[in-house]
Amino acid sequence: MTVSAGPRRATLAQVAELAGVSVMTASYTYNKPARVSDQARAKVLAAAAELGYAGPDPRARSLRRGSTLTLGVVLGEHLSYAFDDPGAVSFLAGVAEVCADHGYGMTILPITGAAEDVTRIRAAAVDGFIVWTTSDDDPVLAAVQAMRRPAVVHGGPAVDDLALVTIDNRAAARTVGRIAFAGAARPAVLSLPLGRDRVSGIGGGVDPDEVSFPVTRHRLEGYRQAAEDAGIAWRDVVVAVCARNDTAEAERVAATLLTAADPPDAIAAMSDQQAAGVVRAARAAGLSIPGDLAVTGWDDAPVAGELGLTTVAQSLRDQGGACAYAALGQRLDEPDASWSVVRRGSTRS
């Protein structure tokens, strides 16, 4: 069996020869059209159409100028997460806004935990990297460092030679946790994944030091401080871990908690999506909020306003923009992003 390699790509030199102009004139037609007469440009474009020449190879042009005019976003989630998760959507919108202002494109590099993740980083034709929050032990971090291009991590972990854009998750969790746990006897935490294995489960007093996702670890540390501030031992606080930041999964987990023999009377969730699932489960169980159950979220997404959730407010869009500036090689004056707590009717205080 013979396999055809397909037609060969026409060259700029062939276009110039057919048009009867110099190669420089043909090149200027595409790269500096103001320097070419209308007559010469018409000849070049007609010759290009005849030969099926689509223009200079952008890959070769990138090599010549030493830039791809593209930033790479390393996303340790399924690719659809970038379009489904409200937080990711907002963050990427902030990245895209800065890219557009600077004439850059954006490439999403989904990382799955497979062996080829590092190869994908090494092969990425980008000028800088933005790493969506990942675990302390993620090998892509070392791969990004080795590329010697401007790079930034969002959320954590903190890595030598890489910029970091994050809020003080520990302080924010302690603040919102104090509100969630006020007057509670049986508080619980609905947690994001603890590590890259994304194992879900329900237990008491998870040790934050054993959590490899720094954002999750720091929030658990803050909730632990809030519980202790309320005179509640951390070992007595139920921590329910969800594998994904997903409302449906959170609803199932919350339903399990609320139908237990000794159900919680306060749940601090690590996202508004999770908190929305808690609210659904509470309503299905006939519980009142906040009378029977206090609920808090995180991010101040639109759903938080719709449900009247007390939550941590942060601008993931602004953080995405800050990450884009860092990946463009600009120094961050204020790496720590701002946050605040918005009190609404889902808590007792």
C-alpha cells in the first residue's frame, strides 16, 4: 500500500517568481503591506492564490522573532472544567482580557496526571505559563521552572522562581468560619479535594498537614482555627471531601451528612457551588436556613446572591489578569489579592 504525503506547501520564493517580484517584496506584502505598491501587492496575491499559498508559516515566523505571542494556562482539570466551572470561567476571562490588550493569544494546557503531562509542557509553544492551582507534588511545576520562561502559579503552591497570585486563604477561612460556626454545636466542612487522587470521603478532623493541595490545606487550617475559637475541638468537626467542585456531588454528600444520626447544624463549604448543593439537600430534608442549618460558601459567585449565602468574596477575574501580567514578564506589585466576607441570610450572625 502506498501512502501519499500530500501536496507540498508552496514557498514564498515560488510566489515571488510567479509574480515577477523579489522575495523581499513578496514578504513585505504579508508582513509590511504599507511598503508595497498596490500593483505589486495585487501580483503577489494573485500568484499566491494560483499556487495555493496561504501566507508565511506562523511557526517559522515565531521562531524568527523569538516569540509566539501566546500564553499557556496549565489547567489540572478536565478541559471542559474551563467552560463549566464559574470560577474557572471568571479567571480565564481575566487572562483573556489582558492577552487581548497586548495582542496575545491563550492556549489551555489540560494536565491529567499522566506521564505525558511534562512532555506537553516542554512542547508548548508559548511565551509564558500560568499554572492553575495544583498540588505540592505536581511534576509539571518543575517542568515549568525548567522552561525558563515567565511563569506564575495561581492559588499555590509557592515555588522558587515562579510568581504567586493568591488570597490569604487561611485568614479568609478563619473569618468566614467564625460566622458559620457561631452558636453551632456540630459544625462541618464541605471540602475541595485534598490531593491529585481526588478521593471523596467523610471523616473527622482531617489533618491539614497531610493535604497536598495548598488552597484546600490553608482553608482547612483556617476552619480549624475558627472551630477552636468557638471552643470546638477540630477532631469533632466532620470534614466531607468532594472529588470535584460540583453542585450535584455536593448535594449528595450533604444529604448523607444531614440524614446521619447526629447531623451538623452548620456547614462551611469551600465554594458557592458546593454551598448551593448544601442548600438543595437542606430543603429536601425539610430544614430551615439558618434556623436548623447555617451555610457559608466561597467566591461570591452569582449563585451566592441568588441563594442569600454568606460567603468569601474575591475577584477571580482580577486574579486572572494579574497572572497574565506576571506571565508577560511584568513584576507584581501586590501578589496577595484582596478578599472580604459578605454576610447574607444563610448564617445566624
